Amino acid sequence: MFFAVTNWELLWLWKGTLFSGALSTIEISFLAYLFGLTLGLGGAMGKITGGKYLKSVLEVYTTLIRSLPELLLIVMLYYLGTDTLNRILQGLGYEAMRINGFTAAVVVLGFVMGAYATEVLRGAIQAIPVGQIEAAKAYGMSPFLRFRRIILPAMLPYAIPGMSNLWLNITKDSALVAVVGYSELTLQTKQAAGTTKAYFTFFCAAALLYLIISLVSLRLFGELERYVRRGQPKLG
Amino acid sequence: MDFSWFPHYLPMIIYGIWLTLNLLVISLVIGFILAVPIGLVQVTGPRWLKWIAAGFCTVIRGTPLLVQLWLLYYGLGSFFPQIPWIRQSFLWPVLREGFFYAGLAFTLSFAGYEGAIMKGAFLSVPKGELEAARAFGMSPWTVLRRIWLPRAFRIVLPTLGGEVILQLKATPIAATVTVIELYGASYQIRQDTYRVYEPLLMVAIIYLALTYVITRAFNYIERQVPQRR
């Protein structure tokens, strides 16, 4: 059937390829996650405190990105980003360069996630009772201190469930980078499967690796949520 | 910007929209029909069924759709031709097509995500209403048909529009298994005309329009359902 003894041997033989693929999936996802959260935090602050012009730009960003398919966005931004960068370089009199697939993948995935993160973080910041922020202002805290001492710790309990979902989504969306040819877990698996013709075995193994990443992440985010909620009264 | 290719490729684009909508509707309808028992057995079923259903939801939600699709397309797709009776059966023309595997993968995916949501919906139907139904002497099946399922459905209705849009946004993945749906059409046009942005831009606008129509349609449906607040 699907799993003969030889299939286990094949997997063992190719374990290095699979693990290096999994590692590069985690790396891409993690860096893109950090980039996306940074964009999201900026976007959320912009949507809450920004002027009319900034607000409408951010509204277009979040609406457009969130209503288009991820695959389409990744392909489009991948070409647009590399193309624009090369045109700028040529305009400045430099040689056009091949953009590193890793960087492109991180930037594109992060840019897409930034739109989702903006909404998650905006909701979390707006869920903080206004009185707490007013009290911080009344104490004369500078905007930065206010953010660090009041807004950030107060919003995290509301933000963590959404951030956990974003992380799970980005680890899964990073598989789409395989379509533009960056070799992370999915593409490595496809190549290994194509070479050995044991498609079923290898894709099952890849699915298992993704599942492990998801389950371990869920566990860690659960712990994190417990930690950021430590001061709050227990519900139920 | 050069859209002179547009008239020539219009039939392909329209057929692409047709395929996208087909994939969407098939996976939504069959997926939802599967999601109801998947959600239900997690609430009332025997323990082994509960485990199977919960395991199914975890696997579907914990792995990328692209991997699921390629597992079915390349894995099952390379396994089927080795079995003679499948090759000779009337199903073979269907089993040879990427469309079948895309439809299957999207259906299972929707069943997994929606199954987890239905579980929550079944749980959040007030206990008193089910007790009242039993007190009237309804059989378990009648309770499900008259009270439990309609109430659970009404609970998920507001989230259903969003789930449908998520499903629409997943369909371009079908292009990776040779289905020339809407995104696949733009890919084909790019290959033929060497135009990168125009086809992608056009397809993006069509997806936006589809998203808008779905949002409006679900707002309309939701207003039709009487609700007491």
C-alpha cells in the first residue's frame, strides 16, 4: 500500500532535505511575522491617531489586501517588488540585481500579514478602557512611556488570540512561496517526492511537520496568553 | 498599460470565472454537509467518533491547503493509475483531471474549518431549548431536525459570509494543479503575451468584485432571517 518498508527508508534518506525545508519555513515565517507585526502596530496607531489622509491610505491598504487571494498577492508583489527595486537601481546608475528569494519572501509575506495585523492590533488597543490611557496622560507620561507601560501590557491580553491566529496563518501561507520558486518545506518536499516518485509518503511527512509546527505553536501561545493575563481576574 | 490582449482572452477569462465559482460552490455545499456531522459527533457522539472528527479538524486546520492539495493530486493521482479497475471505470475521466483533486481538497478543507465552527454552534444552543424539546417527547432525530440544527445554523450564519470569502481566496491554489480557473487564466495570459501586471490587475479587480457580491448577498440573507434581540 502507501507505506511499504522502503518508504520509511526513503524518508530516512531524505530527512536532511525535509528538516532543512522545515527550518527555512520557520525562518521565513518568523521574520515575516516580526515584519508584519511592526507594520501592523504602525498601521494600528496610524488608524487610531492619524490624520484623515493617513487613515484613508491605511483603510485602502487593509481592505485591499484582506479581500484579495494570498497567492495572487504574493505573485503580484513578488514581481512588483523585484521589478521596482531594479528600476530604482538602474535609475541610480547601478546594475540590476537578482533579488534574494529569502528576502523577497519575507517582505511579501510580512506586507500581506501587516494588513491583518493592523486590524487585530487596532481592535486590541481600542479594547483598552479609555480611562487608563487618560490616567497615564494625567500622570504626564510621554507618548513612548505611555505606550510601553500602559498600552502594550493592557492590549496584549486582547491581542494574543488574534496574534496566535496570524502566526498559524503565516506558517501555512509561507507554503505559497513555493509557487514563486522559493525552496521552503513545501517545495523541498515536492522536489524530493518528484525524484523518488514516492509522492504520498513525502507529502504526508511534510503535512506532519507542518502539523507539529502548528501544535507546538498553539501550546506556546497558550502559555504566553496565560502569562499576559496573569493580573486579570479569572472568568468563569 | 496595454490591454489589447483582452478581447482575445475574454472567453478564457469567463470560463475561468465559471471554474472558480464551480470550485467555490461545490466545496461550500458538500463541505457544509460534511461539517454538520463532524461538528455534531464532537458534541454528542461516542468517544472514538469524537476523536476521529477532532483529529480531522486539527489536521486540516494545522497544515497548509497547498500541501493537502498536492498530497491528493500527486499522491492519490499517482496511485490511482496503478489500479486496473479504476482505470477502466467510468470515473477515470474525472479522476484524471486536476479539477477533481482541487474540488476534493477544497471540500475537505471547508469541512474541517466549518466542522470546528459547527461544534461551537451546537454547544452554544441554550440547553433549556433542547430540554424543552425532549420534554415534548421529541425523538433525538426530531430534536436535531427541528430545534438543534436550525438554531446552530442561525448562530453560524453571521460568520458564514466571512468563511465563504476565505474559501474564495483559497481557490487560486487550484491553478497549481493545471486547473485554468480565474487566476490560472491570468497565468496563461502572462505566459502567452509576456505581460506581467495587466492580467494580474484584471484578475485582482474581478476577485474584488466577487468578494463584494458575496458580502452583499450574505448581508441580504442575514436580513431575511427573523431575529429576536
